[in-house]
Amino acid sequence: MPSQVKSPASEKPSAAESNGRPPLRIALFGFGTVGSSVARILLESNSEGLEITHVYNRKVARKKADWVPSSVVWSEDWEEVVASDVDVIVELVGGLDPAGTWVRRAIEAGKSVVTANKKLIAYHGVELERLAAQRGGHLKYGAAVAGGIPVIPGLEQGLAGDHIRRMEGILNGTCNFILSKMEAGAEYAVVLAEAQAKGYAEADPTEDVGGFDARSKLAILMRLAMRVVVDPDEIVPQPITSLSAVDFSYARDLNCTIRQVSRAEEVGGEVAATVGPMLVDRNSPMAWSRGTENMVILNGRYGGDVVFSGHGAGGHPTAVAVVSDLLALAHGSRRVPIPSVPAKIGAEFEVPHYIRFLVTDRPGIVAEITAALAREQINIRAIVQKAGYPAESLPFVVTVEPCKSSALQRALAEIGKMNCLLQPPLDLQILE
Amino acid sequence: MPSQVKSPASEKPSAAESNGRPPLRIALFGFGTVGSSVARILLESNSEGLEITHVYNRKVARKKADWVPSSVVWSEDWEEVVASDVDVIVELVGGLDPAGTWVRRAIEAGKSVVTANKKLIAYHGVELERLAAQRGGHLKYGAAVAGGIPVIPGLEQGLAGDHIRRMEGILNGTCNFILSKMEAGAEYAVVLAEAQAKGYAEADPTEDVGGFDARSKLAILMRLAMRVVVDPDEIVPQPITSLSAVDFSYARDLNCTIRQVSRAEEVGGEVAATVGPMLVDRNSPMAWSRGTENMVILNGRYGGDVVFSGHGAGGHPTAVAVVSDLLALAHGSRRVPIPSVPAKIGAEFEVPHYIRFLVTDRPGIVAEITAALAREQINIRAIVQKAGYPAESLPFVVTVEPCKSSALQRALAEIGKMNCLLQPPLDLQILE
């Protein structure tokens, strides 16, 4: 606070004063990195109108922290906490189960819920919102996508008047950390180990590197931005594990780098959506995103492109989103309901592609590949073959002009029969 | 809308249904670029719950549009419209007067107000919000800063839980258009004429190029982000008119470009704030912002940097913010009140500077300048003098390490006495 304060008392209504209600009684479900950050921020910023009354955690004794007010009830009995006089459950454990049960039971009991659980919201958000509306509580999940970046509040409160037709995002900080390190020359296995050591990646990294985490977040954003409810399982993710150093080297020659991108688009009245590693221009916003940063680009019919970026994960940034949701609840700020309709992922992207082959060299390979592409009416943009690789394990790249994914898949299925291939061709979208 | 719609009717509650109220009756004050965009979006998106009932404009007959429903009352009597049964006045005329009178009278009559008027909100926002709270209406101004980019909703709804200590923004699209064109080689007067022809700049461009528009927006963001109420007049803007092509050339040699930047910071418990042309790294987000784009970077104690960018002005983007505010009002979504305290701009930035001299060359100039800087304990970072300029009108540049503005001003006052100077030295902050 600046020192030239004139009349702080008269200018700073407490939440309790401003809405005439007693403080919001809060139960934290989960007291790990994010849960303890939420508690820290609430205590340090002295947020009037918000009071932590309960902490639920398995083996709660080992979680007890001496900086938390002694009035807080520490419990390992979730039913007891849900049955108590708390107003809001803050669910920070994640996953469909048992977190889904806690959230459902809390909402059924008329409580409000603030959650960072992208999986639960992606798969059951519509149903849980409907339930909350019936029982008089509120469900808020600003922390579920892009952590500390206010994409969800921005969509609900600032872009509800637009019609978002296309979106692209870097929604998984773990993949972005790995890929931006690989861009700088490191090998996948080495960076993954570093990410695990730093706590950015789980012991089993499949949820992140396989694209499953990102597709949950994409499904949530598609509902709020494009207003379509999709089954996340219909979004087929491409893992980043198939990339190797040679792809970053070829990408650089094409003035690109590689990021895990989640994208969705209205195409001829249908929706297309995918998650996977893609080539992005080195001078585009996507390429600026380094380390665990996230980024979301929304293209609106009226407002054009809007870009959000920042720290998408981590205890403090995620906790900022949770605390902001709690403040909004305490002040009676309701969410702006965004109408949505169920939709199938029925459309295809029509974009340029990067295809990297690994072959044992022999005459005629390029002729056969280009002939297979030509049969599907796919135009070649460039053929790049760098010097310095051995003929018995030779990587080279073909980039193609925008084409339907299905046509390219047919061509690659033909090409896949060639006995010179040491592995299936790697096919990446190019983001333009 | 995608074609695979399963049950649109059951999924799409109208605003009127969802809050049990009749549609919000809206009066548009001003039917220029933004006003007609608001009407277009409301009609095209068939926003249930929102109904334009009145349009107020001077000489309204020439504004009447055949695509607007015939039920709309066109009026040039503002008091009649305020006295009618409208629920919300949308004020899009701008300026302190008479717009301030209309807004005040509407709020006094218990109406809500949605406005894009940055000047009114910067100078009278606190008072008008208090009045609205007393009279039961709401005041929303998401369009007042950065047009179609949801910075204000993001701050109120998604970052209220953080403590923003520093912010930088490109808040004036006209200046950004001019400077990004000058970066590409054009001269100021030529680009200004182009901006005027395209409708980006007024016949009298002082409000934009002088930094007055940006400082109003900075004052609004300081209140919502840093929670300090400052008198915008205390923010001394530096005009972009003192720049010339040689500055862009020198900036390029320093791996920078020049943007009009609005910045504010907490320094030792006080606030510093300024608006003016600054050197920004060519690889930083600020440099990516081209044309009429805006950008805001907020640095939070807990969440770190959050970046917003997009189209900050223009009819459609601004209208998106207005329509989003109207939807929030229609759905009873209250603003999250951000407590704030009055503050003086009492602190100084301690940042590196770029100082460009224009001299008639003679021996000893650099020695005198560097001696004057040394007397104020200011360390020189670099001295750059490009070849190819005539000795009788020689531009050269000195960059200095972070120093207090007051110390640099004292040194420049001394240096300003040198008779070799053809004009006062140009002093720009370097953003790092």
C-alpha cells in the first residue's frame, strides 16, 4: 500500500460490510501445493469476507501447519466437513473420483463449490452446473484452465458478447517446459527427468505428455468460447513423445519451433478439435511461450484475436484463480451463464502439415512419396533434407499445403507400406 | 452453430427465463461507430434478455438506420430518454461533458450505466460508483480500457485474489499505429495523415499523441490492479511527437523499438506512474504489438506476469466489451468491488534511459556530457554514434544504467546549457 493514504478506512469496505453477510465459511479439500497457497494468500492479504474454517485431507495430521489459525478444523472425514456449516467447498484434489463424489454431495447439500479440477469439469461440468442451479449453490472453476491467467472470467464477463469461431492454446505447462527445453537442444528423456525432479511432471507423465490434460481444458474452453459441449474422449490427442531432436532442427530451418497446441475451430457449421505437437512460427505469440507458461488465443467474429498468457500452473498462480473465485462468490457476483449446445467433433482441419520420414536411403523414395501425395491431390510446399545424417537412418521432411487430414492419412497409409521406412512417418500440423 | 445440435431448446435458456425478469431495456447514447456496432451485434446475435428501446443522438434524424427495429425510439432529447422506462443507459459519446451529466442523471434516477468513457471514469469513477451503489444501479465500463480485450473483467473477476505491484501497457492504438509504422521507416507527419485518413486519429490528435488518452486508461487500471486512486492530472505524459526517424534507427542498433508505454509501479510503498514513448526490446511482448493493437502486462505478487493483448479500439471490439457488460447486467452478475485508497504519484522510476542529442559537432562534447552524468552518479551503459550524419546536425545517443529520474533531470538541465545543442536532449525510458 502506498504511504500517501488519505482515508483508507472509509474507502475500504469489507466484503462482510458490503454485502451485509457474515464471512464466507470455506473448507479446503486438499492441502497440497495449491491448497496451502490458497490459505497463505487468504491469510497474508487479510481478505475480509473469507474465512477458512475446515481443511480436509487424507492423513491430515501430517499436513497441519502452525501458521494456519487454530480455529480451523482439520479433518480426514469428508462427509463430516460437507455436513458442517461451511458455505463453500474448495476442491483441489483433482480427478474424477473421489473428488466428483465430494463435489456432487456438496452441491446437493446446497453448498457452493470452487474447483481447479479440469477433468471433472470437462466431463461433468454441464451436469454439475445444472445441479448447482437447482440447489441454489454456485460452481466456479476459474482455476481449471490456464491457472493464474483469467481466461475463464475473461470469456464469461468480457467476451460473452462476441462469437468465438477459432481458438488455439498452449494449455499444458509440463509439455511446454519439455518442448521449449528440447527447442534449446535437450533430448526428451533428459528433460522429462528434469521436469519430474522439479515437480512439473508426474512419475507417470502420460496425462500431460499424452495430451489428455490439455484436451480436458480444451473441452472446457470450447464450451465457454465456442458454446459447444463435446465429449473430451472424442478429441484424439497426439503425444509429444514421438518427437526427436531432428524435428526441432528441421523446424528451425522452416523458421518454426514446436509446441503442444490445443486447437478448435468451426468449419462449415461443424467443429474440429485436436491436441498435439505442432509447428509454430518462431515469430508468433505461441513461440514466445516458454517454460511452464500457458497461452490462449481466441478469434472472435467481432473482436478479432485476443491473446492471454502467463503462468498456467503452480501453487500460487492457481491459488490466485481460486481466491478470485471465492471473492466473487463472497460479493454475490454470479457467473454469466453461457448457453451451449451438444456437438460432435465432426469436422476436419484443412491446414498445412509437416511430415518427417526416417528411411534407409535408396533411389526413388521421394518419387514414391510425392506420387502418393499427388494421388490425393495434396500439394507439396517444400522438401527439406539436411546434410550430415547417415544413409541407413536418414531423416527428411516434406511440408504440404493446406489439405484435409483424411486425405493426408490415406496418402500416409500408402506411404507407410514402403519398406525403406524405419518408423511410421511423423505428421504434425503447422499452425499459421 | 454446429449442425450436430441435439437439443438446443433445452440447453439454451434465455436471459429472461434464467433470471425470471423481462428483457433489459437499453438506451444507446451515441449512434456512431461503436453505438451502431453494439446495435448490430445485439440484433445479429439475437441476444435474448437485451432489447434496445431508445437511441439518443444529436441530429438523430441523420442517424436513423432501416435495419434497426421500428419499435426503437430515436430521440435528441436526452432528458426524455433518461426519464423513460429504460433500465440501462449505454454512454458512447465520451468526454467529461455533457456525457458526465447524462451518466450522473441516469444513475441518480436509479438506472444502470454501461460506458466506454475512459476520461469520465478516470476522473469521476469512484464518485459515480458510490452514487450507483446508493441508488441501486450498476456502473460498468469494461470498454473504457483496451476495448475488446477483457482486462477489466479479468482484473475484477480473475485477479482480485492477487496483489498487482507493477503494470505496463500499450493503451493507445493510435500511437501504436503511428510508432509501428515509424519503426518500418515512415516519418511522423506522413503516418499521422494516414492515421487521420483511416479514422484512427482525430483532426486534433493531441489527446492521443500527447498521452492524455493513455493516462486516463492507466489511472483506471491503477485503481483496479494496484488499488490506488490517483488524480490522472498528476501523471505527466510525454508526447510521441518529439521522436524522429533517427530514434528508430538508434533503437534498432540497441535491439529495441519504440512504443508508447503506460507504466505504473509500487516503489518503496509509494506509486510511480508515467506515459510516454519508451524503448522496448525487439524480442519482448511489447514489440509484437503492431498497428492499433493494445497490450497490458500485469505483474502479480502471487501469479507473476499475466499478458493480455488484442484489438484495443474500433467499433466492433469496443462493442463486444459493451455487449458483454450488458449481458452481465442482464444476468445479475455484480462487479467484484475492488477496495482502493487515494494516493499521490510520489515515487520515481529507477530505470535505464536512452538520451538522444542533436549537436553541432566540436571537440569535447562527449566529455562534457559524461562529466555532467558522472556528477549525478549516473553510470553510462553505451555511447552510440552512427556514421553518415553531417557534423553540423549530428545525432548521437547515450544510454545509462538504471537511475532516478530526478538525478537524470538535473544532469540534463546542466547539459542543456551547452551551446552545441540544436534542441533539448530527448530522454526516453528503456523498458526491461
